Amino acid sequence: MSVKESQKEIEVGAKDMPLHCPMPEMSSWNSHPRVFLDVAKTGSAQCPYCGTTYKLKAGEVIKGH
């Protein structure tokens, strides 16, 4: 996963699950409450607090519980 502070779209993989925003790599990790996002169903999700869009990398497989 690569994260840039000015970036509003982040590509994530199976290793980033469970996905939440903000992510630990972000310097503004405490900018809003942590919210878990489900990218498994549609391939993308948007944070309701900051608007960052998370997209699942092409070909990634998320294994269920």
C-alpha cells in the first residue's frame, strides 16, 4: 500500500484487511475516529469522515472468515 497525504485515493490489498481509515501509515492518524471499511463486496469504499477512497488492487482475493 502506498499512502500520500494529499492523495484521496488509496489502492489496498488483502494484507491491509481489516481495512480502516485513517490507516496507521498516515501522519494524521488521529484526525478522525477510526472507521472500518468493506472493500470486499464492491471493490471500493469511501471514508465518511475524510472522503478518502480505498480501492482493492486488481486480482486481489480477500478470504472470508
